[in-house]
Amino acid sequence: MENFKQLQKIIESNKKFLITSHVNPDADAICSELALYIILKKLGKEARIVNHSFTPYNLQFLDKNRVIERFDENFHKDIFNDTDVILVVDLNQMNRVVRMEQGLRLSKKIKICIDHHQHPENVFDLIIGGSEYSATGEIIYNFMKSTGIVDLDYDIAYQIYTAIMTDTGSFRFERTSSKIHRIIAELLEFGLNPTEIYNQVYDQFNFGRIKILGESLNSIELDSTGKIAFMTLPIEVQLKHNSVEADVDGFVNYCLTILGVQIGILFYELKDSVKVSFRSKGNIDVSKLASEFGGGGHVNAAGTRFFNMKIADVKNRIIEASQKYIIQ
């Protein structure tokens, strides 16, 4: 509550805002950015959203006015100083903004982190939220309700609903509480259509996604304990089916559907790196596992990335490290 009031004061006493989020933003990131953008515009503020990555194609419907910009080193060279406040949402480690990291670190402007992940980096002037929240969208909802800074309307409710729906796994993950359902009930009062939103996010993928899903499922193996399942997706497979990074969303969860498996891992090869996604059951904290390799996340969902490497370079040591987290 104290931080909410502090954030309100900063917003009300400044004019220009830069909003950004993590590489390959998910719906919680995009929706949180857009909700903040709408709030700031209602208050008569100047606001820009600039991200390292393109908005995934299945989430572009959220940005109906096309206000999100993709970072360009030349075009945006002055953006970190030509602002009063930088709002960093749905991440708490500066390296997650990739090409924007140096500009953010060097900027002397007020830096505010609005996030629900664990272990925030000590580089922000103010941190709002915490890992007790189900989504960054929930933090923004609580900020609005606690301060009354602006009233909820259809457009903000749409963004917050989508943020919470996606980051709770359609209301099935651990932090889906009675409080969350009460929030959702209030948001639905604005006339949202849950079926339409779900369809836009999850049922409008490219044909290539289905093809690489088939190959990813076929690649699943178990480790020697039978409690770790892992799938591999080499870049050659993606190129063959003309797929993009957004197409692999949710693939790793299939690993946890196998009887007896406690940890699921996806090794996803990109042109310049290998992305590793972790999922777990119960109290197995894969955020600690990810942190061993410079990553992070939540207790049951985390990840990391290895630049200038191939899957074969990292797979065995990742699996070996994962075995320390198994519950016997």
C-alpha cells in the first residue's frame, strides 16, 4: 500500500514516461504495458511503450492502436534520457531487456519496477509488487483500486483480465485464489467476452506451430531417474516449418503430463542462443535451478538463455543440475 501511494505521487508529479518489458513479451507483459499506457493517457501524461522484441503475432490484437514500438538503436538513441520516469514491467532483472539494457542502466531518470517475480535486481528506485501476486496485471489492478488514480473502464479491464487469465494458466496455477476470482468477476462486469479473448490468445496460431508441436512431442525423453522429462527443438525444425518463437508457448507443459515426472524442460534453439524453459510440480523451485545458469522466474516456471551455444552444449549439464531438485 505504501509503495502504491509512492508510485501515485511519482506519476502525478511527472510528465513523460517510458514503458518497457522483457524480451519476447508474453500477454502479461504486453497487457500490463498497455494498461499503464491507458492510465497515463487518462491523466494527460506523455507515454511511450518501447520493447526489445516484436509483439508476438497472436498478441498483436491487444495493441489495437499500434502504440507499441520496437527498439531501434538509432531511432531511439535519446529515449532513455528524453523522459522523466522509466516503468519496467513484468521483469526484475535488467538483462531481460537485452539491447535496451545499457541505455536503461546508464539513464539517470527514475526507474520503477512493477513485477511479480522473485529476487529483484537492486537497480531500481522503486519496486512495486512481489511474488505473492499472480500476474503483473493483478498488481496494476490493486494499484488502481488502492489509490483511485483513475477509474476502471472497458479498455483497462480488457488488458488486466487478459494478463491475469494467461499468467494463471487460465485460472489453474497455484496463485489462482478466491481473491483472483473476485477480481475477474469485477472485470467481467465491463462486458468482456472471455471466449473471444481466449480464442484470440490461444486459438489463432500459425499452421507451423502444430507441425513443430508434433516434432517436439516426438522428441520427449526421460532422464535416468524417470522424473525429468525434456524435449528438444533444434532450429532446423523451426526453419523447416517457418515457425517463430511465439509458436512454442506452452510446449514445455506437456512434459509434466507424464506420470511420475516432477520437472519438465524445453531446449529451444534460436539463431544466436539456446532458450531453456523449466516447469515443475509441487514445491520444486525451478527458479533456483534457473538462477544457477543466470536465469530466473517463479517456483514452478522459470527459464534461462545461453548465447552462442547449441543444444548439445548445454543439455547434459542442465539435466544433471536438475536432478539435484528431484524429490525422492
